Amino acid sequence: MIYIYIEIHKPNRFKDMLHKIQSKLEDMLFSILQHTPDKFIPKSLMRWFEKYTNKRLAQLKSDVIRKRWQTIELEKAVDNIHQRQQP
């Protein structure tokens, strides 16, 4: 017997909307900072952005790894199902 763990979530439109707004605000803020000369940006703000970007990069890397493992496990499950179906 093969057990396949699949998560099915009901879409939360409000949460999705807030996520999109946050993402757009981050993009705008980074765009503004990229076009602002360094001498006008306080060092404390630059340190905070550096910590924030490092944290986000770590989150994205872990998400990519998690998705790869899920994909690999699903592919293994599909292969096992196909092998059992063949005579």
C-alpha cells in the first residue's frame, strides 16, 4: 500500500490580496532605494534592508528545496503506481 500525502487548501482571497499588496510595496520600496544615492540613505536603514534581504533569500531557498523534495516524492509515487499497473 502506498500513502501519498497531498495538501489541498481552500483559497483565502483576503490573504492572497494582502500578500500581493505586500509584495508590490516591497518592490516599490526596493526600486526607490535603488535609484536613491547612497549618501541620502541612513546606514541604519541600509543595515535593516541587508538583514531583511538575507532573511528573505534564506526563506526562498528553503521554499525551493521543500518544493523540490515534494516534487521528487510525488514523482516517486507516480512511478510506483505505474510500475504496479504494468503486468
